Amino acid sequence: MISFFKGKLGTDKPIEIFIALFVILAVAMVILKMFSSQIEQKKTEMEEQAQSERARQAMADLDIYCDSQCSKAHRSLKDKVAYCSSYFRGEIDINKNSMPDYTLALDNIQGYCEDRIYCAAYRPCGSLDMINCKKLTCDYLERNMGIVGDEDQANRLVGYKEGRYTGLIQPGDCWDRISSEEKKMHWFYNFMASPDFSTPDVDNDRCFLEVGSCKSTESSLESEFGFDLWVDVCIPVTEDI
């Protein structure tokens, strides 16, 4: 009888050991999972800190670049136009999404494409903002470069060919991806709006010009494009772009 119970107790030992090992393994897996989660969280925090630091440094580099360009913009018309057409060519990722994208976070006033931040739009140099830059650039094209044709001037200023912008002034790659509402917040929208439509009248006839032009009045713009083309290139502010 005694030997029978001894044998029974002996067969229970491996089961108990197995259960104990299983519990230890389960606890170890839980601890490992918690440890891995903490490592991943710490890694994410470090990446976010690195992105924030890169964005902060890029912003500082942008300010330095624009201040440097501004310091050289008071000598001649050519120097002023050089400032007007200068944009930051370094990498800048204000949205911290690892791609050149649309952002309002640069100055919380107007939108920008991160790959085309013009100094005159972001950090005007005295009176050299984008609106005044348009007139100065047009004057330079005519007086210094001898470009007098309306179409040639327009193409040098802001060309538009096969659905893409060319020329000295461009909105940036994000322009084609953003919504109509975002486009209306972008600095390029005001730059391309016809100057004498700056205050919409009761007919809401202010419009966004889809192509560049050095003209500054409604009558001269309509004369330049012709009525049929004018209807196509003048997009009322009440419509989507």
C-alpha cells in the first residue's frame, strides 16, 4: 500500500514542474512585453524629440537665410528681385511628418509648402513683401532684361504649363495636393489675386488668376487675355480652385 502511494506521488512531480515552468514562462513573457513596450515608447519619444530639434534648427536656419538675403536687398533693382525670388532650399519639416507638406504652423497666418518658403512671403524685408515683389520683378523683366511681351513677362514671373507652375515664383509641390480651402489660406492665393479686386464688391468679382501676369487692373488683364480666355483664367473667390 505504501509503495502504491509513493508511485502516485512520484507521477505528480513532473506535472507540478511543468505547471511551475509554464507560470514562470507566462510571467516572463508579460515582463518582456512590458519592457519591449517601454523601449518602443522611449524610442518614439526620442524620435519625436529629434524631429522637433530638426524642425527648430531648420526654422533658425530659415530666419538666418532670409535675414542674410534681406541685408543684400537694398542696393539695386536686381538685388531686390533676387530677394523676392529667394526661397529656403534646406530641408524643413515643420509638420514633423518626414515629407515636404502644407503647413500653417510657420507663422499661424498663412499657408506654405515646406519646399518653397519664399523669404518675401514669410519674412518681408521692409516693403519687400510678395505683392510689392510682383511689381518690382515685372519692372526688372522689362527694364533690365528687355522682356516686354505680356505673355513672356507672365511666363517668367509665374508660368503655368501642362498643369504645373514654372517661373520665378511658384507655390511649391504641395499645391496640387491640398484642398481648395487650404489653397485660399496659402500665400500664393493672395499673390495671384488680381490687385484691384483686393476688396470684393457686391458681385464678388474678385478672382484668383490661374496664370501669371504683370498687369494690375481688371481692364488691362481682360485686354491681355481676351474675354474668352479671361473667363477661364479668372476664378472667382466664391468658387473652388
